[in-house]
Amino acid sequence: MPDPRDLTGDEAEDAYDAEYLREVAGGDARQQRLEELKRRIAQGAYHPDPRSIAEGMLSRAGEPEPREEGEDDSSG
């Protein structure tokens, strides 16, 4: 299996299988993950989805999910 840190874009996202995660978890996983993220950011290959991040944050806070653009909020 190629090292996911050498991949870019969607290839890197698809490379996180259970085997790789077990391997990383066996050592200094946090530091390796940080280095990987730094590398992907520098390569321009890290593109987090802002909507998914917001939805995750709101779900943890017990808030309703954000409305889609153009949704009418005058239903109440």
C-alpha cells in the first residue's frame, strides 16, 4: 500500500484503510497525523468541507443543522 502522505486530493482520502490506521495508531499517531496534515496543506491537497464541519459542530452542541441556501424560515 502506498504511503497516504505521498498522495494528493481524493487519492489521500481513499487511502485511509483500517490497516494504515492500525499502523499509525501503533506509534506516535498524533504527531504523524499533524505532519501529514501540514504536508497536505502545503501541497494544496487538504480541502475540508465547511458544511460538514458546521453540521458536526452543531450536532454536538444539540443545535439544528444549518438550512440550505434559499430555504424559507417563515414557517413558524
